[in-house]
Amino acid sequence: MDSVFASIVQAPEDPILGVTAAYNKDPSPNKLNLGVGAYRTEEGKPLVLNVVRKAEQLLVNDQSRVKEYLPILGLAEFNKLSAKLILGDDSPAIQENRVATAQCLSGTGSLRVGAEFLAKHYHQRTIYIPQPSWGNHVKVFTMAGLSVKNYRYYDPTTRGLNFQGLLEDLGAAPAGAIVLLHACAHNPTGVDPTVEQWEQIRQSMRSKGLLPFFDSAYQGFASGSLDVDAQPVRTFVADGGECFIAQSYAKNMGLYGERVGALSIVCKAADVASRVESQLKLVIRPMYSNPPIHGASIAMTILKNSDMYNEWKIELKAMADRIISMRKQLFDALSAKGTPGNWSHIIKQIGMFTFTGLNSDQVAFMTKEYHIYMTSDGISMAGLSSKTVPHLADAIHAAVTRCC
Amino acid sequence: MAIRRAMSGRIMDRTAVVGARYMSSWWRSVQPAPKDPILGVTEAFLADQSADKVNGAYRDDNGKPVVLECVREAERRIAGNLNMEYLPMGGSVKMVEETLKLAYGENSELIKEKRIAAVQALSGTGACRLFADFQKRFCPDSQIYIPVPTWANHHNIWRDAQVPQKTYHYYHPESKGLDFAAMIDDIKNAPNGSFFLLHACAHNPTGVDPSEEQWREISHHIKAKGHFAFFDMAYQGFASGDPEKDAKAIRIFLEDGHHIGIAQSYAKNMGLYGQRVGCLSVLCEDEKQAVAVKSQLQQLARPMYSNPPVHGALIVSTILSDPDLKKQWLKEVKVMADRIIGMRTALRGNLEKLGSPLSWQHITNQIGMFCYSGLTPEQVDRLTNEFHIYMTRNGRISMAGVTTGNVEYLANAIHEVTK
């Protein structure tokens, strides 16, 4: 019998996975993988936080635990604590029961559920996303039934924020349009608005009735402080308006593969939040019925135990500090070498990724001559260590001076 | 100024914001959703502390949820030993390999020839949804034929995937068995190349399965029409106690040369409910096609959840790749299935002993977690209100919730409302 799928062609390789695949093939002892989107230690190893291991042990040793289905919206306590984490313990929105929260599959799952909800219930079907943004954003929103437009964000000439362009584009958006905002540590550029710029963005958006949809994948991971990294979200919520928030615990708790996240919808009134919650269930049920229990149980254990919570904050800060230190070391190395160009963006940008400003020929050169593996856009600072920074600095210097 | 006020948690002075468009909620018009007919029952069940509830997932003879010993052992082995890095988009390769063996056969040539495109999925629901999305994308003009009745969420899944649905006859209320002739008619009358959703074993919610001979005929007619057979197998091992036996329908179709799709779930047969572990597989003409199909399935998973959860998959692969643990699992599955079969016998026996005028043969003819009792919604409501017995209003009893401790009570109650 012929297959009904006989005409299917192979999908293109994921560009990021392609980097790791090429890296794995390379026999050079000096090779460096800067495409990895996961944190690495100084030794280049993945890291499971001590507090996560502790939480795991508690769960394993608890004989009374079963693996029954979670409710469609997930673990209730996890949801409450996640909302508190991003909105603040004393958030009026929480106190007034105006927040509908669903445990979802990490950031991706939270974005998809939120987007499908919007496609079903919201009058505006267009979402504006920054140029550039995480590669998967377009696919998530399109699959959910929204159409995607861009707003200017990254300025290649300054390697910083194109603030004028951003304000113009959001100003020109139709009233009520959805706007995706990276809460902190913009992926892939590392360029974040300043506090003052965030305030202007907020005012402009609220005046046009634009609906904010925050993607918060790096809370605590960017600056090292959970509260500082949550500030943009909190100022929006503090003005009493509504917003969507997708949270991920992949990086800040190192729970990557456990797929732990939450979607929160901040509403005007408690009865609205309650109805919104009921409709969220109808989006989730035909997708996967209910979310996975293990990772969220770990996160909940940590969030609700104040000693473990404090331990977590310390380990989180250590990860953020290591990344900030790598930025400084790379910047210092390039300065010491006198590498032509302005490299201050390396320390101005924040979070896991750096948009280097190198062109694709330079990147190809670095791969060929120095066995540096990175996407054409930028590098993951998490893949660097004090030992390998000099090698990368050499490669960048060579690419800028000898190549293209 | 405004930021410091915001940081203190107080609501900002409204005059600081130009325009009042945000004043009213966007969601005023959002209606409360109807309660999920199945999970809605669970919520009521959880709220009611009565000991005589019969509902939901598997329970042992003490009415307690069960974590299999092989699962506990697997968890002990994996805790603290591994990192939590992202799985590939297609999930755990090891878990998928072992899972395909269960469905297609330990020594399946199809596996050896690498003709099966397979990805880890979020239990049975996730596998069905991925397939529905895949069907929509690559056979956009197709429709899915769904049995009447079926698990309610099947309709939601294909609807949200925007695949038009039709139904085919399945349950025969008069005999409380299979409406075989009408089912075959529907297969014959469907346009060539239609997609058919089949329950591989332990049909949910009726417990009514075709016999082996009937499966052969179903296979024959589906093949004659060039239809696509998609199997939802949520109960392998849980139905008869023997996973090989429960896969019989699938094996018949494979022998007949169909290129099938299968949604597999470990929710019930490994008791991994909340871990959301399953697998979607699509049998292709050759390895090249399987590689292409798998890549496209991954493209559908990526914008839904990027990559599937690692923990449950680790449990499954730990158990199935260790011969001793696998043996233990097979034993424990048989215990669960045997207990349910025993409860069916006991319930029927009790009803007959009470002198019920009705026939209760269907209780032991049907198989798996659920029994379509034939009770009317009114009778079900009486069971709930007068006897604290909970079941969905279509009369579906979860046999897993029946125990030696409550089977007499249940039989009495059913007798009371049906005599």
C-alpha cells in the first residue's frame, strides 16, 4: 500500500541543533560550543542545582506520593507561588484574585496556551514581536492562529536598542494589538530597555490599549536578582492594566527537560479571572490534558520552603554572576588585544546571549580556523569559561583583522 | 517617581496614564466554560469524602491509587544521577525504541528496517493531538471518522486541530456490544482514503472490543477503501493482562500491510498518569520517508512545547531496558488487569444473585477499565444522590474503582435503581 504521506519532504534542520551537531563531529581539542542555550559550569558541564537535588530527594523519599493526573491547570500551589514570584508577594492583583494561572510546559507551552486562548477569545489576532526574537516565537504564535508582525528592536549600528523605532512601531499598531515583550535578558540580543525606557513603553502601550504578553524566561538569571528582573512586568501590573505572562523555570532553576512553566493572565476583576481560568482548561485539555507532575513538584517544593528558596536565590545569583564575569573577561581580553571596534556591548548586554555584531563570513572563519561553534546571530556566554575566553578573544580578533 | 510608587506595590495614580482604554477588561465577554464531563466528575469526587465513590484512575482493592514497585525502583535508580538537560524534540530515543517494540513486536522487521517515524509525546492525548495536527498539515482535505461513543476528548483534539470529523457506528445499545454490521457499512460508505480512529483494545468508554475475526474483517474493508487506520492504544497490557494479546488488532493490520499510526500511553499500564508519557508513531514506506515524517512531527512539537518532559520517559526506559524490571512490570500489569477482570465477575455475579431481571452479561463481555452499564442518566443521578456513587452520566463505570469492599454495595445500588 502507498503511504498517504509519501510526498512529505524532510523538514529543515533546527539551526541551533545543527551547531551542536557540527561541534560534536569536530575532533579538535580546542573546539568551543557557543550555541548551547543551557547553562554550563566553568568546567563546561551542565548543572543541576543543589537545591533541586534536595527537592528531588524529598520527593523520592516521600512514599505517600502518587503519580495521579494533575488538574488540567496543574498544581494549584505551584501556580500561586509562580504568580507571586513574578508579580511580587504583595501584588494587589494577586490579593484581589485577579490572576488566572495555569501550569504549562515551560516557556514554550505557556506561550502556546496563551496564544491559543487569545486566538479563541480576543478580538485582535495580530501579535507584534521584536525584531529579532527567539526563533520559535513565530512558529508558536502562527500555529496558535495568530498572525505575526514585527516591531523594530535591535539596532545593529549601536548593538543596542532601537528605541525610537520601537516606539514608532508600537505607536502605529492598531488599538488592542498584542505585543510580545521579553521581560528581561532579550533572546537573542541581550539588549534590554532601561528602566526609563520601560516606563515610556508602558505609557505608550497603555494609551493605545495594546495588550502586553511577557515572555519571562530568565527571571533572576539576568541581573542575579529575582525582583530586579521582574520589575518591567511589575510596573505594568501596578498600573492596574491587564497582561499575559509566560514564565519558564528551565534556566533559573535548571529544570530544562522537566518542562516547568506557568501562564498567568492578569485581569481587571476576580470574576473575569475565574471565567478566564475555566476557558484555559478548554485550550489545554485537547492539547495534552494536564501538565507533567515531576518538575513542577520540584519547583513548588523549593518555592514554598523558605530555606530552600534562599538557597535557590544564592545558586541562581552564582550562575548569573558567572555569566556576567564571562562578559567582563571577554571584553577585557578584546580591549587588551586592541581588537578594532567598540566591544562595550558585550558588557552592556545582559543574560545568556550576546549579539556580537560579527557577520556570517567572520563566523564561518571562526568556525573553520578556531573551531568556534555559534549561530550566525550570536553566542551563548554560558558556553564560555575563564580557560576558553582567551581562545574566543583570539578568534574574534583574527576574524575582525584578518578576515572579512 | 512613578516607578518608586509601583515598587511599593500601590496602584499608580490613574491620571499618570494617558487615556482610559485599559479601564474595562478585555475578557468581559468570556463565558464560563462548561465543566469537563469526565474531569468535572473527578473534581466533584475529590470534594466528596464519601468512601463509596467509584471513579477515575486505577485503584487497588483498598481503593488506593497505586505506584508500581517497578516504578518506585526505577525512580530510586534515576534520582540524583542524571542531569535535566533538554531532550531532543522527538524525545527520549531509548524510550521510543522500547515503546515501539511493545506495539509492533519485540522482533518487528518494521523496526529493524527503520520504517517507523516515532516521537515521544505527552501521553495519549499529546500523541493524538500531534497526529491530528500532522494530518491537518499534510492531508488538509482529509477528515477523521470517530466511533460512537468515544473518549470525549477525541472530539476536542481533532476539532482544535481543525480536522473535520465524522462518526461511525460502534456501540450497539440493545446488545451492549459491537454494532458490527453498521460499523462495516460506515467503513464501506466513507470516501476512499478517509482516516479512521480505532481503539486498539479496551474501548473507552464502552469496554466493547471487536473479536479477532471481526478485527480481520475490519482490516480487510479499511484496506479495500484505502483508508488510514489510526490506533489509540491507551490500555496495552491493562485489558487482558497480556500486552501481546492486547496488541492483536494492531498486529493484524500490520500483517495486512496497512501503514498505520499509533498513539501509545503509559498513563494506565505503568501508572504514570501525571508524568505524561506516551509515543506517537507513523509507519512509512521506507526509512527515508520515516526520517522525513519524524522531522515533520518534530516541527509540530516544537511550537507546542519544544521538547517533551524527561522524567517519565526515564522511568519507562529504565524499566523496559532492564530485563528484571521489565518482568516485574509485566507481573504488576497482570495483577491490575486480573483484579479488574475479577471485579467484573463479582459485580455481575452479585447482580444476578440479587435476582435482577436484566441481563448483566455485558459486564464480563466488556474489557478494560470501563464498563458501559446501560444505566440511563436519571438512574446515574439516583446513584449519585442516593448512594454517593459517582460515574459519568452515560452510565460508564470505572471498574478500576470497584473493590471487594464496595462491589456488593455497588451491585445493590444498581439493582435498586434498575429493578
